[in-house]
Amino acid sequence: MKRFTLTLLAALGLAAAASADPIEGVWQTEPDDGSYAYVTVAPCGGNYCGTITRTFDSGGEYNSPNKGRQIVRNMAAQGGGAYEGQVWRPSNDKVYLGKIQINGNQMALRGCVAGGLICARQNWVKIQ
């Protein structure tokens, strides 16, 4: 019975890992004002949020005051690897309309104003 329980738990764990949404994981941002970060994206409520977990500059890893802050907020899946929500830009402390398109281990993230007519874009790479 113990072996059956362990086998069942292992199978459920594999099924949960296989069903993880493509946006979930650790992503490396593109450098912005000379710094970049690792952002961990995970479910939050019914959507997805990304929290800065590590920060780097030209000198290597450093302890930024932005660690632990949400940079990707309330991203709702739209289908086909697309998500919409909000993004926060640490360098100017502004929140923008956020749009994400996932393609494999690549994320195209856009922060937009004017209802999405004017956007700045970053490309992130999934590292975990």
C-alpha cells in the first residue's frame, strides 16, 4: 500500500508539472538602465504575477531595493501564448498596460500607454 501511495503521489506531481502554464518559471529580463533581473512568474489569484527575485548590474549580483516587488501584475491568459495585465518599470516607478507573448522560452513583454497604441518592448528569456 505504501508503494502504491508513493507511485500515485509521483504521478500526480508529474501531471502537475506537465500542466504548468508556459508563463510560469524564472525569466531573465533585458537590461534596462544597465541592470537586469530574474523574475519568478507564478499564479496569483486566477492570473499570473512576476516578482523580482535576483538583481544584477555591471558589477554582478547586488541587493536592489526592488527585490521582492511585483514587476508583472495580474496577467490574464488570452490564448495562443498571449497575456494581458500590467507591468511596472522600476527605473521610473510607473505602471503600464502590459502585454506578453510567449514563444517557447522567449517572452516578448510590452508596456503600453494610450490604450496600447504606444508600446516599449523587452525580450525576456526563460532560465528555469
